Amino acid sequence: MQEESPELRKLTEKARGRQAFVFDGHTVYEWEQTIDECHIYIQPPPGVTKHLLEIKVEPRHLKVGIKGNPPFLNEEVFSLVETDSSFWMIEDGELHIQLQKAHKGETWPAALKGHGQMDMFSEQEINKKLMLERFQEEHPGFDFSGANFSGQAPSARTFMGGVHHDPGSLRM
């Protein structure tokens, strides 16, 4: 087995972690995803509390702003969202918006449409991460933490018959 270089390990960790959406040299928000969710992180202005925020999550749209002002973000989400399971909160001074993916296992190349897309390397790393999450969910007794893929990782959503919404139904 070939040991990966420190540079490759650093790139892999960055690709699998938070992705930044930067506009005019400023980070507007960061985002990351799991097999079930897309998380958006925003640093609100000083003094802004949850009571001042106006946030609306719709199946295909997200609005984020301060009450009485035009929305800071007013964008289409990358893919369909389950609004009943999505929520937002302020945690450690950071606005955290958790969007529940309607299509479990789907890889989102961006959190919001028109806000750039991940590079091919990052997208492959996310595919690998989501596949490992799926394997772990479907086979809870196994440890996939050291698993690796040779070549491109398949889609976690469609691989071998697709994601099973009740992994327990797979066990005999």
C-alpha cells in the first residue's frame, strides 16, 4: 500500500471539509455536506442575534437577512431540500443553517446555485466521503475509516441499487 504525501493529505482534508464561497475577496459563507445534509455557516455582523435574523428555507430557495432589510442571501439551493427537517441556529457566534437533502446521497457541487462549483478533485473527495458514510450506515458493525477507493468513487446515491432509506432492512 502506498503512503500518501503530506501535501495530498492536506488537500484531501481541505476538499472534504468546509468549502468557502468568496465574493470580492470576502468569505460570504462556508459550507459542507454529509450523505443527508448540507450545512451553511455564516459569520453574522457584530451584535446581530437570532432575534434580528430573518431566515426562510424553502424546497428550492434560501433567504437570509436582517429583519427590515433586503436579504443578504436570496438564492436557489443547489438541489431539493426537505423543509420540515431543515433548521438554523446560532452556535459559538456563527449562524449555522442545516438543509436536509431530499435526495439522500446526492453530491452537491455547490450549496447555492450560481455560487461556483467545487473543483474535480474536491468533488471526488466528497464522493468518497459520502460513499464511506453510506457504507458505515448500511454496515454499522464494520469500520470503514481506513477504506480507500482506487480510481473514481461512484455516486453514493446510485451505487449498487442506490441509497437505502432504511439500512436496517438490509440485514438478515
